[in-house]
Amino acid sequence: MSTTSSKEPASLRFVGIIPARFASTRFPGKPLVDIGGKTMIQRVYEQVSKALENVYVATDDTRIFEAVISFGGKAIMTSDKHKSGTDRCFEAFTKLDEWFDVVVNIQGDEPFIQPEQIAELQNCFAEPNTQIATLAKKVTAKDSIEFLTNPNNPKLVINKLNEAMYFSRSVIPYRRGAELEEWISLHPYLKHVGIYAYRADVLRELTLLEQSPLEIAESLEQLRWLENGYRIKVGFTDVETVGIDTPEDLEKVKDLLKDS
């Protein structure tokens, strides 16, 4: 496993890479859907560009590539064989003409990602030993038990160094001796926010790892990294991001835009 750089975050160079593919199983063509007069990928790109000077879309589809170029963005064509956004990010990184110390991986279906969330990720690299960083949001009394138990909202637990110990689609930890309805008030549960940043050398190593048993069980790629001994620093956000996985999610987002 690699050792990390001793550079401070002010001197580190960050690049944002947004993996985007056309052939989504649940929502084909998702990056190009219209959201209030702009494609989803344009909205994501513009939000990320508020925080990072260097931003690229990594795609395997010429339609997405051309759409990004048409609104003045930067895009890189990648293989259509990748099984994860992490792999697509790394291929795009290898095709850049300049070096960056840290790669920020932003999901292409998060049109409301906020600049301060990316800044929080960057702040995680104030510690020179940070290899990977991600975000978490505290589950509050305003959230429902259904929200907490929803397997589409992965949860995580952290240690005293604010490093991830485990991620799960189940509720962790299990609150013994209490009714489920009381759990949120009895423990500071954390929801995982799926945005990552990696040191460049660590990103390369992650793409060489084989799928792990825990990853396969939970269908959470980050468990592969933990099983192989990598450390994941966790930053915190109060912003509830709105991801779009299905056409139904898109309609909810359009309603949000009308109300804003």
C-alpha cells in the first residue's frame, strides 16, 4: 500500500471527474434528461465548477461527450467495459495532460451537489495521511424511521479519528433494548453521501483490487477498500443531496425546482 504525500491541501492540486454513462439499467440516457432547461450532466458540471477549477466528464458515450462540449465543458472518452465509476475516473485521469494530486469523484446524477460539500472533502486532506475521503450526514429527528431503514440510504459508523469503520445498507449500529421508533433519538446515526476523493496513487491501487466478500454482500464498492486496509476519512455535511436513479426521482426534482 502506498504512503501518502506530505503536501498541505493548499498546495495540493485537485481535479473533479464526473463519471457518466448512457446505458443505465434503471434509467437509460439519464445524464441527458432535461431538468429545468438544462441537461442533468450540465447541472452537475456547473455545480462542481463552482468549487473546482479543473472539471471533466468521463463517459463512454459520444452523445454525452458532445453534449458536454456543446455547453463549454470538458469531457474525456473512456472504455465501455468499466464496472464502476472509480475505474472510469482513473482511466480519465490517466488521459489528462497535467498532474493532479487528488481526484474528486462526483456522481453524474447529483445535480444539486453543493460547492461546500466538495470543499469539505478537500479539507479532509489537511491531514497528510488521508488516502480516501467521503462525506456523511447525520440522521436527525426530522428524518423518518423509513428513511433510516431504507437500504438505498447506506449508513456508516466511524471511529474517533473520523475514519469509516464500516458501511451498510442495514441500520448500524443495532440499538439493543430499544424500540425501532426510538433509535434515531438514542444514537447519532450517519447516512453516507456518495462522493469521494482519492490521492492519485491510491486511486490507481484501488482499480487493481478484486471484488471482496463484503462488497459483494452489500453491493457497496467502498467495502472493498476497507477490507484491503485502506483508510477512509469522513467529512460532514448538513446538505441533503438529491440523487436521481429513476424517472420517478426526476419528477420529484422538477417539483423541487418549481418550488425554489
